[in-house]
Amino acid sequence: MSMTLYALLAILSGLMIADTRAKRVLAAYVAIAVITTVVTFPGASATLGGFALFGIATALKVVLAPIGIVWFLRRNPEAEDLRAGAPLPVRVLTVIALIVLSRSVERLPVAAALPLQSIVAFVILCGIAMLVMHRNVLADLLGLLVFGAGITLEGALAAPQLPEAVELGAAFDVLVTTFIGLALLRTLHQRGLLDVDRLKSLRG
């Protein structure tokens, strides 16, 4: 089961890193969010408070965040191109390197006592890779959402006795990342600064 889950996440994460079309990358993020949500459900549903916060976090991650991003793309269609920062072969090799690296995590003593650590590591590394592999700031927002999904998954696995705290953190993370992020994206777009390279040039 874990290998099937890992393979599915590898395909979706590979699509996020290798593709440059925002809507396809967004669809891959939604699939990753759904998978990680299903994994965390048993622990989150153990208490009434955890279940309620789980529902809020899931609605934010799987429904409201994607709707907000689609709304932004409809108003700013030029943001659809995530502007890859490396050629396709390099992006594909990056995905392979992340698979090898994440698979080695389970051999670490600190990870031996926890389940699914290679999957957690892969999701988190995918989020980090999104931050460096594309030049459109929208890709950074998507990368942060994936990174947050990985952190939430790790929290649920490492502290199953604290479902309320984990889901509250997940809800707050998605809320801040998406809606403050979209507000910043709109401001940057109005100033023609969605390209990461242009933002770096402002440092002088």
C-alpha cells in the first residue's frame, strides 16, 4: 500500500516540477492534498474537535485554495506559464534525485520509529523544489502549499494524539499561504513583477 501511495505521489510531484502550465500543476497539487488528507483522516477523526478542524482544513486545501488560484488565473491568464527555471531534462532528473533522496530517509535512525517517512520527505522536498525550479511567483505559492501538506502529514504521523493542534496548524497555514499569497500576487502582477528574476533585480 505504501509503495502504491509513494508511486502515485511521485507521479503527481513529478508533474508539478516538470510541467509549466499552472492549471495542470494546480490539479496535481489538489490530488496531492487529497491523498495526504486521506492519510491523516483516521487520526484527525479521533476527536470531535479534530474532526471539525479537519473539515475546515480540508475545505481550505482542496476547495477554497484551488478556487482562489483559478480565479487569479482567469483574471491574469499570462500567469498560466510558470516559466521553468531549468530545461525539462534537468527538471526530470531533479524528480529522480528527490525519489532517491527521500527513499534514503527511512534508513535514518530518527525516522525508523515513524511510518511513511519517505512519503513525507518526498512531499516536502517536492514543495522545496517548486520554489527553485520555476520563475513565476505563482509556482512559489503552489510549492508552499505542497510543503505545508507535507508538514501537516508529518505532524499527523508524529503526534497522532494531538489532532486538534495539527489540523488547526494546517488550516492556518493554508489560509495564510493562499489568501495573503494571492493578495500579494495580485499586487505584484499589477506592477509586472510576477517573474522571480524581476523581483531579484529590485534588491539592487
